[in-house]
Amino acid sequence: MIKPVTTVTVVPNLPQSLERLRELAYNLRWTWDHETIALFRRLDRDLWEESSHNPVWLLGRISQQQINAAAMDEAFMAHLDRVCESFDRYMNNATTWYSKRFGSVPDKPTIAYFSTEFGLTECLRNYSGGLGVLSGDHLKSASDLGLPMVGVGILYQEGYFSQYLNADGYQQEAYPVNDYPNLPVRRVVDDSNKPLLVSVDIKDHPLYAQMWQVQIGRVSLFLLDTNIAENKLTEDRNLTDRLYGGDRRQRIRQEILLGIGGIRALKLLGLDPIVFHMNEGHSAFMGLERIRLLMADHSDLTFMQALEICQAGNIFTTHTPVAAGLERFGFDLMDEHFTKMWAGFGLTREAFLDLGRENMGAYELFSMAVLAINLSGAANGVARLHGEVSRTLWQWMYPELPQEEVPISHVTNGVHIATWTSQEMASLFDRYLDPVWRENPSTPGLWMDVEKIPSAELWRTHERRRERLVAFCRERLHQQLESQGASQSALDEAEEILNPDALTIGFARRFATYKRATLIFQDKARLARILNDGDRPVQMIFAGKAHPHDLAGKEFIREIVNISRLPEFRQRVVFLENYDMGTARAMVQGVDVWLNNPRRPKEASGTSGMKVIYNGGLNASTLDGWWDEGYDRSLGWAIGNGEEYPENQDELQDTIEGQALYNLLEQDIVPLFYERSRDGLPRAWIEMVKTSMHKLAPFFNTHRMVIEYTEKYYTPARERFERLTMPSMERGIKFAAWREHLVEVWPKVKVVKVEKTDTELKIGSEQEVRAWVDLGDLTPSDVTVQLYHGLVDAHGMMSSGETIDMLPVPAQKPNKTVYEFRANVAYGSTGEHGISVRVLPCHEDLASQYQRGLIRWADETSEKA
């Protein structure tokens, strides 16, 4: 190997008339625009497939003769003109949802979205699974809606691993190097054409990173890469080699680069967003860097003042439903990397570690999620059920609150419809739906028009996609077998595997054990009878990767592959290796039923099943994640009734829910699919597909999701931050001083006495409750006093309750520091009702009135009457 002394980048030699192909190739709008994809495929269909759908690589590999021929082809040039006209109209559209909602769009991004992975297209392997695909879909919808957003992440030299199976069906990993000069990313350079470099301190030396830009419609994504000569240490150059690779030291340094380096990259680019969205806790160190920069710009600010101000503009989204999945680091790694930072903040080591401290029982760790919560003004889960699970998971941080009031809400995930809807189905929507389905698919009433689509036309469209899926599987299986050195007879058999007309079930996702990929094989004899019914055949397509260290997940894959080789399953079960966005698209666009059977409540959201909604497929799932809020019996199937089992009853749960799945197949799913009218159409099935579309399609998309983030989080966060910092820091300093004073005097706050008028009332009656509260050095304007009431359970506790704000008695003269508050409570149900009173902080600049350690309840020492 010879090291070059310099390099030169060779680019395609395009005639002037085709020069805009380069612009189209480098803007990932093509990933959701079927016409642009068709344009590139038209140049060379084989190269398009060979490139994993990469137009930059295609333009660099296609022969000059083909390029010149395209320039002389009137039909191709007319196609190019149509695509460019559509592209220009999209990029220059001044009437997006955001501009209509807020009147104008800022010149520079005001929202920064940080994520450790982004799934945008299969040729850009910068993602591992659902989290990354969700991040990519988030930016795509932000572009469609016109949000002033910028994305920040890491560019991985090897990305996530490529999966291949050995002869025994066991997963093997390969790490091909990404060839970025031939991918739709561009290095960010200065006016001298030299790479712009970001630096962060790593222990005792600087770490340098270059930036790459990915253009996603109107939104830019900047990715950091340390594989450059300026980093003298091999471990520094290799830091961004792999997504979720390496040891704990490599992980913390990746996250320092993402969080701290990401903030510095935006500064270097001249961008100064107001709102910062942490998608999972990997980027939480960015909150510390924001504080450091604010303190550097305003030397009179203390750490706590800067924290209070920056917190107003930070948002944290958690995707993790189980404590074991959270990112944590030992204090030794924190000491190694943050000693200078906490000294610069004027903090002690213990005070700094308290920002992320989590008690693990016998020991403590620094939790990135705890840090993110402590540095954010708002936090949310990614489905309604996940919000409930998250409030349970983090209740230890808010021991004074009932679980349902822990300040973690939810925004249910969605999918970017244009990315995941097949061209055939999109054409059907274009003919029968309002064209606004592309711009804002969450428009009320829009999807009711699916009833206008003729049943025969909808069914034939879906059948064509199932046929394409079968062809896709045959080609992929042939490649797999060939690479394994299979016999010619096995290769010939692969050419005829699966039936284009059979009921087709898809299961594809990360092979974590709680997702139970093998549940359906619990009773192989019964399953064989279902799949091999001569009149009503059923077939299954599996795909997915196990984490390289997840041996149990790998064993699941091996089990499925070997089952698929048994005579009774050979024509009915297929496992496709190296699951990626391309395979996912083929599957969700072609299957009849999407199967998902995780152990409730371990699925945070899941989005794969949402994608089949828009492609004429139906869902069968346990009531977990998004399906818990999306399901009703008119639009799909539930496996079980949402039961939750103790950890030590996994085997029992699998038995019960496995049998429930077989019953669904035998009694409901298979009969409904094969019940045909005289014209050969499964009309009851088609009606369920239409019902699924018009009930689920308006909600489970990222346009609705991003609008909800904007209304619920981005806009309030921007307004809070601007109030605190503009035109000067005066208001922020006053607020921080108020809160610092509040923390100092809060121990003096006490509910002295609670008094009610009656001990027995008739239903429908109400009574007055009075409370006397010692506020110490505070006044009634500093607090909210609430009456909390609800039914009392057998243990004498209120398991859930309602609150009523109590009003201070006007113009009262307090008895020293004790104030009286009153409220009326009405009773709409019989039974024993409990009453309590609590005190919360109150200030117009608080992001939430639920503040850790600042909630005071009436207790046993309070007087009662």
C-alpha cells in the first residue's frame, strides 16, 4: 500500500444540458420522488440496482457514450425538464405549512435536531434501524413542511455492519468501507477550498473532525468525521469508523464529538439555532456545551443561571422502554474527559456528576438520559404507551409526584409517507385523493376519500406489489445461496420459491429477543398445516439483523433459516439477509399482513407496521408501541388483550400468545383473505384495508408528528428562550435568581392545615376545602397551591387523582408567613374520596411547574379538620 502525497477528486463529465443531474443527485429529495428515481433508473437500470440506488455513483460509472446518448434523447430531456421543474417548484415554495402557520420563515435554521444515526436511503449506510429511519423521516417531513431545521450527526466510515449468513444460517458481520466521494454527501470547505475543521478536547489533546453535508430537500444535515490526517492517533482517526461499535471509551468520545462537536460545528457554519432537539440521550453533552458558550459570552453568569436559561431551549426525546437499554458511563470515564469542564463551570466533581447520576443499586453511573432530562425544558416518549412506561421508568427522579404526572409526555412516531408508499399506490392516491395528501397527509377528512377508490383497482395495485415482492425475494435468495456455494438444484429451486397469489406475511426488524421473531414457530406442526393448505396457502418473509454481541438474537436467525430449509417450510418461509431500507421498502409495499409480536411494554413505538398502512397491507400485533393506540378490530388484529407478564413467566406468555396467533390465522386472517366474491375479489378484506387507511393514515405519519413537535415543543421552547435572552439577558438572570432563591427557601414551605366542610356528601354535591400554607420567604405569586382528590383504594391511597388550583383569599393579612387558600370540589361518583393539598412553584418562565425536589405535599403533621 502506497500513501499518496496529495489527492484529486474525479467527477462525472456531464454535458451542460445534463449538468442539473448532479444537483438532483446530491439532494436526497430524490429518495421520496418517484419521478426523479425513474429518471436516474432510465440512464441505466442495471447500474441503478448495482449501486444500491445511488445516483452519484451511477453518474460516475455510466459510460460517456450513454451520457451523450441521453443528452441527445428528446424523451429523456423532456423527462429531465419535468423533474427539474418539479424540483425547483418544491425548493422555492414560499407557501409551506410553516410559512402559513407563522407568517414567515427565518433565513437561518432556528431548530437543531441531533441524532446519532440517520436513515435516509439504503446507499448511505449511516443507520442501524428504527431510530435512524425515524430521524431521516423527521428531516424529510421538516423539509416538506418548511421548518427552519438543521440536522447534526456523525458520518461513519463503515457505518453499521453488513450481514451475511454462513452455511448453517448463523449471522456473520462484514464492515465494508463507505466510499464517500461516490455518495450523495459533500465535504464542507472554506473559501480556500480547505475542509472546515471542528475540534473538541479529548482528555489531554484536541480531536479534529471534518464536516460533510447531506442536503435533504430544504433541510441540511451536517455529519462529523474524524478520519483525517490532522488526528495523529490511530484511535482518534478510527473514532467514527462504526455506529455503536467499540468499547465504552470509544462510545463516550463519539458522544462528546456528537454533542459538543456538533454545537461547535454549527457555530463554525455561522448557524445559531434557538431550539435544540436531542433524539435519544447520545447527544446530551450538547447541553453542557451550550451552557459553556453562554457563560463565555456572558462572564457574569453562574453555571446555574446559564443552565436555567439554556434549559428553556432544549428538548429530549427518549426511545428506550427498558432501563437496561439506556446509555450510561462509569465515573472514571467522566473524570477522564470532563475534569476541565466542571472546573470551568465552577462546580465540584460531585455537583457535576449529580447532573447525570443514577443509582444502580450497589453502584452509581452517569446516565445520558438523566443528563438530558436535567438539561431540557421538556421530555417525551414516542407513543402513548411509551409515555406511560417512561413516566414509570423516571418516577424515581420525581418521588413527590404520582406516576401519571411525571413531566414526560409523548409524541407518537410516524413515517414519511412519500418515502415508503409504492409508486403504484401513490398514483392511485393521486387519482382519487386531494393532492394535498403529499403536502400534509394529516389534513382532516382527506383519507375518507379512499372509499372512492374502486375495490378492484386497489386490489390489483396491491397484487402487483406482492408479485414484485416475490420476484425480489427470489432474486435475493438466489444471491444468498450462490454466495454460500449452494448446489445448482438449490439455485433452481430459489427461482420458484413463494407463490405470487398466496397470503403473504412479513416480519422484519432488529432481532432483539423481546421482539420474539420465532414465536410463530412454537408449534411447527400446526404452522405447517396453516402454511401448506392447498386451497388457502400462506407464506412468510423474514429479515433483520441481530446486534453483533447479541448471541441469542443470532440464534433466532439461525433457527428461522434452518426451519426454512425443512421440506414442509421450504416453499413457504424465506429469510432475506442484510436487511436495509431497500429490503424494508420492498416488504412493506408488498406484504398482505405485517406481523409484530414483542413482549408488552418493551416496544417503544415501532414504525415498520405504519408503513404497510399506505400500501394496502394490514397489521397483526401485540398491543404494544404504536399499535396499542392505533388498534381497533375493524382495521387489523391484536395478539392477546394487552396483558403484561412478570419477567419469570416468559415461557408461559410465549405459549399463550403463540396459540393466540395461530387462532387468529386459522379463524380470522386466512379465511378473510380467501373469502372471495363472484368477481374474485376479497371484498371484506379490501374493506378492512380501506378502513385501516382512512382511520390510521391521517395520524401515523411524520408530517403530523413534526407539526405536533412544532406546536407542542419547538414553538414554546423558542418563545421561552427568547423571553429569557432577548433583547438582553436581564430577564433570564432574574428568572435564574428567582429559582435559585426558590431552591434555597423551599424547605420552609409547609402545608399547615387542611379543612373540609363535610365528611359525608351525596353524589353531585360539592364542598369547600380550605388550606393554610406556610410559604416562608415566598408569597402566593411564587407558588401554585392545588387541591388533589380521588378515590381511595383498599390500602388507603389515591392511585390516581385530579387537581384543582386553590385561590388565595384576597387581601388577606398573613399570620406571619401563613396564607389561606380555598377551592370547591364536586363529587361525581360514590365511594370513599381522598383529599390532599400540595404546593408547586409558579413562574411564567418555568418550562414545567413539576420541578425536581420542589413539590411539597400536606403530610401526617398537617392539621386536618
